[in-house]
Amino acid sequence: MRETDAKPETITFKVEPWLAEALRSVPNKSEFIRRALGAAFDRVCPLCRGAGVLTETERRHWDDFAVGHALTRCEECHARHLVCLNGEGQSRGASSSKSP
């Protein structure tokens, strides 16, 4: 069955009072929440999958990877990104550090 053929499922969850109040002003709460969740999943860290913490084995893999790569902050837009330390891919205006 294709994803578009699947019947929608209803999910409920609790929110803080301030969030409930903010949602009351949204015309289509369901669509708003679907879009917000979709956007959040598109931005999840591929390594920790949004947990914010690496497992012991994930950390070992990160440490191996970090030997040849650096976490860099662009001085122009201030976005953080990874660069290879072999010189290729170093962006303009970047400053680097070795943290995950």
C-alpha cells in the first residue's frame, strides 16, 4: 500500500497551557501540527536521530570520523557544518573546532 493510500491515524498528546492557547488561534491545527512535525523530522541530526546524545558506539564512530573532519562555523552566516580537513570543502569565512 502506498503512503498516500493509508488511512490517516489520530494521535493525541498533552501540551502546556501556553501552547494550547497559541494553537487556539491557528485556523487548521491539524495541518499546522503535521507541517511542524514534518519540518522537525527533516532537521533531525542523522547521527543521534534527535536524541541529543550519542551512544557509546556512536561516539566511537564520531571520534574516528572527527580525526579527519572539523565542525566549522561560517563567519558570514554563522551556520555550523562539517568540513574535511584535507583542504577540500573548507568554506569562505569559516572557523573550525573539533567538537560534535
